[in-house]
Amino acid sequence: MPDITKTRTDLIERAATELGVLPSGQSLSDEDEATIDNLLDPLIRQLALDDVVDIGDSDAIQSEYFLALARLLANEAAPSFGQQRSEQMRAENEALLRRMAATKSTREPLKAVYY
């Protein structure tokens, strides 16, 4: 059965993979993990304040948000690893998260209540 949620550690490792700082089969150094981890809570708060998506618990991240959130986290951490931050990547992934978090239409007619 596929994972319904991902953990904070999963997210940090995926962001490190996106950055290219986590070689396959190896673990992330404590320093690199701390660098990325320190950016996660501010990123989650920013996304909530900007009405992009409300993650709530960073140890229970819905799997549908996982990859876009990992790319955003990697983008925020990029300067710490000698890479450029991409405004286009940020905008694309925020739009993706907004779309996924939007309420889905039931396509049922609304019943009017008259007073």
C-alpha cells in the first residue's frame, strides 16, 4: 500500500536529492540536513500565509504535496549549496500546490434556501 503521508525527514532527503547533494545510497551529512531543516518551517509558514497550501504537520505531509514541496524546499536551500534560486520554479510549484489544495467541484446543483 502506498504511503499516504511523508515525514519531515523524507522531505529533507528528497530536497537534498533535488539539489544533487545526496548521492544515491548514502546518507545526508548532519550539517547539510540541518541547513535544509532550518528552512522548512519558515517555508511552510510562508506557504500558509500566502494562501498556497496549509501543511499543518511537517511529520505528516500528504503525499500529493510531497514532490512540489520538496522542490520548493530545494529551491530555498539552493544558495546554501552554491546554486541559484529559481523564481520560475517557485512560481510553478506554488501554482501546482494551489491547484492540488483547491476544493474540488462536486458538480451537483446547489439547493437554495429562502428565508
